[in-house]
Amino acid sequence: MLTKDVIWLLHTSYYDYAELAQKNRQFLWHPFTQMKDYNAQEPLIIARGEGVKLIDVNGKSYYDGFSSVWLNVHGHNVPELNRAITEQLTQIAHSTLLGMANVPSILLAEQLVRIAPPGLSKVFYSDNGATAVEISLKMAFQYWQNRGRTGKQAFITMNNAYHGDTIGATSVGAIPLYHQVYKPLLFSPYVIPYPYPYRDGGEQAAVEATLSKLESLLQQKAGEIAAMIVEPVVQGASGMIVMPDGCLQRIAELLRAHDVLLIADEVATGFGRTGKMFACEHDGVVPDIMAVAKGLTGGYLPVAATLVTEEIYDAFYADYEEQKTFFHGHSYTGNPLGCAVALENLRLMEERRLVEQVAKKAVGLEQLLQPLQAEPHVGDIRQKGLMAGIELVRDKQTKEPYHWNERIGVRVCQRAREKGLLTRPLGNVIVFLPPLASSMAEIAEMVQILAESIREVTLEQKEQAVR
């Protein structure tokens, strides 16, 4: 029974840490978390947020150094965003989009089309990045079926891609650690390399390897390929790998020449994170289909969208009897609360010229990170906008990585947490994605904590190896 005492706890500033920790161990299964390791430690339990900091139930504050999984824009507990939700609550919390509409979803769709790369003109809502990708794949597949080109059923993805955890999104994922176990459940795309200059001989060699492989594949198989899905400009979960300038444009040109659709997964890179509203803009590319989520609501509520061109939409626009309808939907599609806060998020971004500010802060962040390049175990620093990854290596000269079992990334992030900064590693890559509204002074403090943590942990590891 849900007692009044439990409800009361949610609306007070008093929490019994020991009781919550016990309930956490007893009832919760955390995502991307080995629970045996997790349950052996004292858990961090967040109670509230203020600005770019999170505060735990014991009152300790931490910088949100990864934007609560890459999605926070204006910080936490933002009065304008809070007000947008509470005002919408006085109207309606939810109404379906299946066969009807609601006011915030219409107005948000209009704004998304206004700010999207020109040519993306229709908006299909869902709940999170993986579902936005799932929809993108199904739309691309059915587009060709509806046009009568039924042989175009395959997809192209890129090495070490991550597009979410639903079955379709996992199918076009290519990180063995995350995806290998599910292979029997998945369809198999063609895989080409994502340009990784640090590991692939520099920018030119890496780009040419990608384009050569893609062109060869398209020359042989374009007739059976429906679409290629790309994380534009920054490949996130693989370790913040930054695509060299111009590469995305050349990929788009090859796909267009061979009549293959381009799906841009802007879930992580969209809404200002890279210094442009959408990462595709860096290369002037307009995809056929674009998936967005994360920063859409400022980090408040789960709303995602898939944007398409008029050409894609028209392939589904037919008489009822033709059965070309896109038979896909979610219960909370176009949720009014989420759409209302997304509208306010976009308004604040424009009012505060946030995308321009991110581009300026990116220059400052690059300068702050530069001294770390001299550290003996920092192999590479990759950055686009306020997305950064610091790759740690055992041997800087040979680029030999640390072994997985050394948990070097985990240990650095644990040390940073002790010092008041939260982030998560991607293997040996330390991720840094502060809320977009972070001041340069706050960013400098966060980088200082990261630098100290990297120095201390890598030195400790070196001393242990000598022993």
C-alpha cells in the first residue's frame, strides 16, 4: 500500500539516507549498471537540482558534468521551465495524438520545422531517442515499399555506432559490448568505418577509408539499401569521436547519387550541443529523416521527434484503401506537458542566444582542455561544442589502451565524484558534457576537477604497475 508517509517524503526536504539506500538495493535495477558492483558501494541518491549542480539526500552538491546523460540545457530547477509545466497542468496533462491533436504538440511541431535544416517539414512524435530512431528506420523501410521498390530493405550503419536500445535501434548499433549478446534478435546492416583520426592514421586517411568503403558498397548494393544512419559530426557512445569537417557532406552526396536515404541521429548532438542548433548544419547537410530527443525539453520530460521531408511524407499520403498508413504510435506521443516545456525551452534558447553562446564557450573549453594534452596518459582530446571526450592510454607513444579490467575510466569518474563532479566514462574515455547554460567559471571548475582526477588516478595506476 502506498502510504501517506511515502507521499509526504516526496514533498519534504527530509530523507533518511539509510532507508532509501536499502530500498534502492532491494527494488531498483539501474540501466547500464553491473548491479553486483553497484550494490557493494554506498549509492549516490539525488534529491534536487539547482542550476548546473545536483544535490544528494545528504546535502552534498555536485557539478552535473554530463548533463544528466547529455540532455540538460538550462540547468536544473529553471523557473521558466517549471512554470511552463504547471501552467499546462491547469489545461490538460495528456491527450492522445491518435486521430486527434492537442495545442502544444501543434505549436511545437511548427517551431521544430522552423529551426530544423530547411526541407524537413513534418514532425512525428515519440518518447525518447531510441524510439525516434526506431521510427526513422521503419519510415525509411516503408517509404520504399510504398513507392513500389520493395527490394530496398537493407541499412548501412557505422562502426561503433550507438542509436539506442530498442530492437531496431540495437540492430544498427555496432558496439560489441552493448550489442553482441542480442545478435540472434537483430537484423544485420552493412557496416562501414566511422572516421577515427586518432586511431586511423589522421584525418585524411580516416575520411578516405570511410568514403571509399561507402562508395564501393553503394556501387554494389544500392539497389537493396533503403537508408544509411549516421551520428552526424560526433559519434557519442563510442568515445566522443569527432568526424572531420566535410565528411558528412561527402557521405550525403554519395547517398543521394545512389538513391539511398540519409537518417541523421541528432538525439545527442541536437539543440545546440555542438555549437549549431543541429550538427548537420556544420556541413550544410539536410537529411531525409532526422531523429531528435534529449535536449528537446531542456532535460525535463521525455519527448522525442522524427522529422522528415515532404517527399518522405508524401509516400504515405494515400487513399485509405491503399493501406500506406504508417502504423506506428506511442501512448504518450505528443504529450502536452512535454511539448509545453519544449516550447519554453526553445524560447529560452533563442532569447538567451544559447547556441551562439555555446559556440563561444566551446573556444574557451578548448583552451581549458589544452594543458591536459601534456599529461603522460592523455592520448587524445576530442571536442565539438560542449561535447568532449578525453581518451586515456597506458602508453602515449604507442597509443596502447588501458585494459578493461583496470577500470581506469571508472576510477577517474569515481575520484571526480569525490571532488564534486558527476560524469560517466565510456571505457577509457572520460566524457565531459556540461549543461549548455554553464558559465565559463563553472566550466573551468569542472575541468579543474577532471584534470586533478586524471592526474591522480593515472599516477596511482602507474605506481601500482611498478610494484
